[in-house]
Amino acid sequence: MSLPKPAFSVAPMMDWTDRHCRYFHRRISGRALLYTEMIVSAAIRHGQRERLLGFDSSEHPLALQLGGSDPAELALAARVGEDFGYDEINLNCGCPSDRVQSGAFGACLMNDAPLVADCVRAMRDAVSVPVTVKHRIGLGRSEEYGFVRDFVGTVAAGGCSVFIVHARNAWLEGLSPKENRTVPPLRYEVVHRLAADFPGLSFWINGGLADHAAIAGNAAGLAGAMIGREAYENPWMLQSWCAEHENDCVKYDVQNRTDSWLQVELKESELQKPKQPAACP
Ligand SMILES: Cc1cc2nc3c(=O)[nH]c(=O)nc-3n(C[C@H](O)[C@H](O)[C@H](O)COP(=O)(O)O)c2cc1C
């Protein structure tokens, strides 16, 4: 499915962009590319796949975000994701949480670009849908452009051609994940510099884009814009974006479509209720 220009996506957000949230977002925007929460590759290998990966077919186009750093395990998780019907497999190289660092994935992978390239290569060999990478513009307080440029160059050599760039550094020490989404300064110009230096690759811009003017201005010349907190906290912003950019937007009657969804959910929860034991004689 082709995306409208400029393309628009809703960010992966742990505990937020579950299937219910995505279903709701899809009622509002017909075309925004939606992302799952990060799902750890080991969980897909060992866990309950339907519970982790199941989604409603109306959620397309839908990308599965994976967390992990073992190429073989990521390849397996990507293949399972493709079999479930995901349209894109994305690797998280931007999450700074301690838990993720102790598993040696997320943002700390930016310190090991050759490993990320191996992961991408293994996933690409395993699936036919696009494999993309979401990352930061640097680690710690260093603003050295060469670090992110070399990261992108190395990962691109592994076969990734689409990069989603959260335009802030990740500080791996001293900040909580929440602070890591506000304290390190936004530097959108780095994303544009990457796009100029790698004209054959696609770059999506992410971080702090909260209104149409900011989105249109900062995503100009790039592949698209990814919106996180604003899409969750003010989902109606998707509607006004969609009204402006999606020709078929008028088809989306949010009220009716959400009501029918609630009816289906209620019916299913009724069906899943344990049967009451027969009354005692
Ligand atoms: C509650 C929450 C959970 C998040 N979980 C993830 C995640 O699982 N994977 C990821 O790559 N980014 C995650 N992020 C970061 C967002 O994807 C995004 O990069 C960040 O919020 C900046 O975009 P924004 O300013 O538009 O919100 C999370 C953000 C929030 C607010």
C-alpha cells in the first residue's frame, strides 16, 4: 500500500500502542503507518505468539518493532512477524532504558554498528518485507556528526535503506527513559544532513513534532514524519492531518466505526467469560 506524501506514522510506544490503541488510530487515519510496541525477539521465540503479535486486519499498514541483538533470533522473530502479516519489520536502536541496555539492545546498539548491520542482514535474508531501523542521532553528550553518519553508513551496507531518526541523543546514564525524550536537545538539522549525505536512503524524522506546521516544515524533503506522544495524547490531530493529506479521509466515520468495534469487543468479552456453574439443586 502506498503512503500519502509526506508520509506519516505513529511511533512505537511501549504500553501505549497496543492493538486497541492502533485499532482506534486506524479509525481516525486510513493511511498513517502504525507501529507495534517494541517486542523482544526472545519473547517471540519462547512466548505466546498470538498474544504478542495478533492484530486486526484493518490495522494495515502496520510495522512490527523488534528489540534484540542476536541476528539469528531476530531473523526468526522477523520471519514469524512476516507470517503474521506485518508490512515492515523495524529494529529498535533508540530505547535508552536500563532494562533494555542490560539485554544489550536498544540505543546502546548504536555503539556496535557492525552488529546492527549483521542483524539487518539476517532479518533481510529471512523476510521479503522491508527491514528498517529506528535510532537516535548520538549517544551521551557528544554532538559529533561522524558517529551517526558512520552508524547509518555501516547499517545501510547491511541492507537497510529506511531509517527513522529520533532527532535527539540518548544519554545512557543519568536520565530516565522519560527524561531521554525531553532533556537531550532536538537537532532536526542532523536528520537533514543525513538525508543530504545519503541520497539513496530514506529518512523519517521523529521527536517533538506536535502540530501540522512543525511536521510539514521539518519533514520537508524527507521520506516522512513519525509522531509519538502527540498522536496518543491528542489522537484527533491524526484526523486533521488525514483530512488535509488523504483523499479518502471522508470515508472514516470515527463515531460509527468505534461504536461497532466496542460492540464486537463486548461480545467477545462476554463469550470469554467463564460459564457460571449450574445453580445448586
Ligand atoms: C510511553 C512511550 C513508550 C515508548 N516506547 C518506545 C518503544 O517501544 N520503541 C521505540 O522505538 N520508541 C519508544 N518510544 C519513543 C517514541 O517512539 C518516540 O521516538 C519518542 O516519543 C519521540 O517522539 P515524540 O516526541 O513524537 O513523542 C516511546 C515513547 C513513549 C512516550
